[in-house]
Amino acid sequence: MLNRLRSFAANSFASFARGMGYTESIMAARVPGVPNTQSRVAVNEQTALRYAAVYACIRCISETKGSLPMEVIETSKSGKETVTKLHPVAQLLQYEPYEDMTPMVWSETRQADVLTGGNGYCEIVFDNDGMPIGLIPRHWSLVTPRRDDNGRLAYDVRQSSGSSNIRTLDRSQMLHVPGFGNGILGWSPIRLLAESIGIGLAQDKFAAAYFGNSAKPSLVLESPGTLGDEVFNRLKHEIEVNHSGDNAHRPLLLEGLTAKPLLIPANEAQLLESREFQEEVICRIFRLPPHMIGLLRRATFSNIEAQDLSYEKHTMRPWLIRDEQEMNRKLFLRKERGRFHIRHNVDDLLRADIKTRYDAYKTAILGGFKTRNEVRATEHLPSMPGCDELLLPEAIFGKSKGKQNSGDDQKSARTRRKTDPRLKALMCQTVAGLIAREATHAERAASKPEQFREAVTSLYAKHVELLSEKLSCVKDAQPALRSAKAHRDELLALAGSPALAADVASLTATWSTETESIAKALLV
């Protein structure tokens, strides 16, 4: 098996180094057919799924990944991270990546492709402004990576198997998550470990045939003399037709013969220990704790939790990082890097028993690094007024920080109690969305310097109307209107700049810092 892996890797790297179609050797290995396995069983990406252990491993990893929420995190200049739902990428990942799939189905489908064919492909559809509006999964067997004439990675995509209609996509148009491989193309674990999977399929086939014969091998028939050809053939036909399969238990009438059963112990015939060992081998292939697919021979209540943690760290974490890094570099504009990134929320995977979890929350609150509302949010509970402040124990932080002083500190505390934190958070989210809209349209206008002034004027004529509509519930919307007019004046002052796009991007990047002050002014 090791020699086969080395040979496979050597061929892949050699074709890549020659500058030719570096996928030729790997593509040849995934052409439908009957691989040459010693168990004489056909093993490919389709037949392997008939083996229960392979199916269970792929389903377990794919469903776990699909169930994890994907969040778009925005990082402010101060380093504070917040989950945003306003970015177009967040809308895709949280609601509808592809019109025919929910986020969970979309994610688990791509992961299943990686675990079977070694590669997960997803075509990115952009709008006229370069923002992604659709993520269409493409089956690994329909996509062929290659180098174009300029040495740039490209992808040939067929519409269906055997189709001659091929579209070529640039690497920026394809989310490509390879499994373990040569760095560009992942290797199919089904093909690499075909022998191991073939043994399991052969064992299943043997067990099915054994029980299909009512768990009894063929009889041994003894004759005192030699039978003629006619008698022999007639007797053979009689037994095969009338006393096998569903008729195995019918009375057997023999002419001058003695029937003796050939007995084999059931545990030997079913290869029980061998089958369980082979299932554990499949778990090793996918780096999955055996108890995740129901192999509980060595599992105990004391080590299941440790194995769950191992599953999250050693099985799921590498797949999540592969996916996050590929999406971060393909779904965001270059100027958005460092400000936005995608992260899978794995908190639910790490939830321990209730006592351990609550003890951890108590330590976090009393240690002064988590607020009570942050803990409540983790438990999917609504926030409570007055629970957004850190508790700072005097023994750790001293009296001056451990409790509020009189005078200005008490007045500040009363002011904080007057504003419902939920309302403040909602207002901050609304203001952040309006500012993000300004920034996006301003940067688009900067791409056409000759029309920049007219575009900015038109933008803010409509933006003022939008502000009045969105903030109609507040007593005075003037703080937001004043901010919008100031932004307009700043943009118009940049008209004619030789580096207009860069100047506008630098300017709009500072606007997000105004969110909290504007929201606070609107709630007064």
C-alpha cells in the first residue's frame, strides 16, 4: 500500500513538473471501471459507498460540517470582532448559497465530494460589481484543473458525464478545496486505499452469500458406488432446483445416498473479528474515532467525551480550515482582506456536560473576561438589562476597578441602565449597514473617475431619503444626516485626485469607526 501511494505521488508530481497536464495520471485513475484489487471486487467512488463503514464515515464528517453555521466576521481597527449579516457573502452563506440548496446541504455536498473524489469544486457567480451572488457545486468528476498557455490555473467544466460541451473558468471563479494530495489536486482516498475497502466489500459479499444459504454450507453426499452421468446430472439438478435458496429446508429424498452436513462454526464463517477490524481500518482512513460510526467495543462513558474533542480537533478542524481559507481568498475583494473573514462556529461541538459547562461560565464571569449577556448568548438566551458590563472582582482588579465609585461613575451607570442594550445593538447594526452601503457605492463610483462627481451627488440624493425612511422611528435623525453630508463633502473633495480609487478606499475605511457614536446620538 505504501509503495502504491509513493508511485501515485511520484507520477502526479512528475507530470506537474514537466509543465504538461499534471492531472493526467490522477484523472486516469478515476475513470469508471473495475480496479485491479486482490479481493476481486470493483472499488470506485460509487461502489465504495455500498460498504457501510465508508458510507458512515463520509456521512458523519459531511453532516457535521454542514451543520456548523458559517459566519462572516468583521474586524474593526481596534481589533474588535463582530458577526455581520449585512455583507453579500454573509447573505449567501447563511440563507441560500445556491438556489436549489440550503446552506447545510450545500456544505455537506461539497465535503462529500472531497471525501470521495479528493476534491470539492464550487463555481462562483459574480454580479457586475464583482460581488458573489451564487455558489454552484460542481461534481469532482466533471471538473479538470489544468494550466493555461500562461501557466495560470484554470478549470475545464463539463455539463454532464460524457458531454463535449466544456466551459473554461479562471481560478478566481472556482472554489476548489482539495484533500490530501500534491498541493493542487487532492487524491481520492477511495482509489488510494482500494485494497482495504475491497476487503470489506468482499466480506460483506461473503456474509450475504452465507446467510443467503441459510447459514449452512453445501451438503456432502456419499454414494456406496459410482453414479452414472445421467443419474449424477439428474440428482444434481434436483438438489439445485428444489433444495437450495428459499427451498433449502424442504425434505431431501435421496436414492441410495447418505447426506452429511459440512459444519463450520458461525463465528468463523462470518469472520466477525475480521470484519470489525476492517471497519476500524476504514475509520483510520478518514481519521474518525470508531465510536462515531457505532463501533463501541473499546468505548466507555469515561472516554467518549475525550474522543469527541479529538473528533473536533483532529478530524473536523483541518477540513474547516481548508474551506475557510479558500473562501476567504476567493469570496472577498482584495481591499476587504483583513477586515472580513469567514469562520465556522464550532461552539456546539465543544459543549461539555451541563455541570462542567456552567462551572466554566462561572469562572469566565468572575474572572472578568466574559459578561453575563455573552454567556446567555452562548446558551441561546435573550440578553438582560444591566448584564453587559464585566464583573471585576476586587481581589483581582482592586477596589477602584472592582466596584463603581460615587459621583461621575454612578451617573454613568444610571445612564447605561436607561438604554436597553438590545435597542442599542439594533441601532448600531442599522447604522453600520447604512454606512456600509455608502462605502460600497462610493468605491464603485471611484472606478469611473470621469463620472465620479455626478455619481456621488446622485448617491447622496437617494441616500438621504433612505436615511429618513430607515430612521423614522427615532426622535431626531439629524446626527445620521449630518454624518452623511460630511461624507459627501469629503468624497467631492477627492474629485480629480490622480489616485482616486485608493483615496476613496482609505477614506471609507474610517467611516465604520463612527457607528457607535452615531447610534448613541440617535438614541438620546
